[in-house]
Amino acid sequence: MMWALLSKRTQLILASSTVLVCAFGLEMLVQFFTGQSIHLIKLISAVATAVLLVLVPAAYFLFRQILKRWPILQKLTFPDLNGAWEGYLTTTWVDPETGNNPEPIPATVRINQTLFGIHVSLETDESVSDSAQEVLETDRKAGKYRVWYRYDNSPKAAVRHRSPNHGGLAFLEMHWEKDSNLLTGRYFTDRKTTGDITLRRVPDMVG
């Protein structure tokens, strides 16, 4: 997903440059130690295979550590949202029995973000929702970063008589310069209700 934020041209340049630099570096090492040269096409092919088998998995697993070590990369690409976030949902739904909006609903959001994807799950006392499709949006000049996602909501058994399964669309937004530990957003359900989302990052005790 983070990779998808780069233009196709930039992706091609980065991938090609990595392969070529590694290929020429390896050729120089071989010539230095053996005095022999390797056919360039075969060398590039071998390096491309090595990049796919080694560097791509390494980038996948080291992605978060890299962002933590150099926070500026988060601003240049997309913030690290991994972990738990706690807050509440404020719905616009009106209870027909009271004629009022319900009190804010406590919620916990867990985000799993990698170099190539992101998943958002939200849980309240009554239901659990999981993202089914996600899109990242950036406005670096304004310091704003947004995750749009389509979700499926599954209410717990005790409330299904009044709250059936449903789907919806939501977004979570961070204003990097103001508070990188705060997410705000909004949700829209296929039951024609909407609401606001306010979340604060739970400190990562592991570190």
C-alpha cells in the first residue's frame, strides 16, 4: 500500500536502479577477486532474482523499524499507524424511543500496516468490523494523511435482533504537524446512518 503511493515511474526507477547498482557492484567484486567477468544479461537476471527473494522480503519485515529510526520518512511517505487506537464513535442515529442521539460509543481500533498493505479492525461492546478494501490518501503540503476503507460489520449475537450485519465506508485522518497520535474520521453505513470517529494512539509498550 505504501509502495502504491509512489508513481509507476518512480517505482520503475527505484526497482531498475536497485537491480543495476547491485549487478554492477557484484560484477566489480567478481572481477576484483577472480579477474573474470560475467555476462551482463545473466548477471542482471541473477541479481533481479536475488532482489525479489531477499531484498523485498527484508523490506517487508524491516519496514516499521526503518520508519521508527527515521521518522522523516513517515512524513515523506505515510505515517506508521500500526497498533491499537482507543476512542469513541459519535453517531447521528436518533433513537426512536427517546428521540435523542446515543451517548458516544467507546471503540478500539487495531491497524496492521505493512509496506504493501493496511488492514483496519474496529471493535465496540456490540460489534466488530473489518476493512475489506483500503486506499491511502496524502496531502503532504497540509501534513494530512488519510485512510479510506470499506468495511463489513458483524454485530454480536445479543444485539442482532436490532442490529443486523451491515457494511459501510469510513476514513481515518491524521494531521501530522498538530498531533501524530490522534486520528479523526467519519463513517457512513449502508443503513443510511453516519458518525464521527475520534481515536488516540495506545502507547506501544514493546517499543
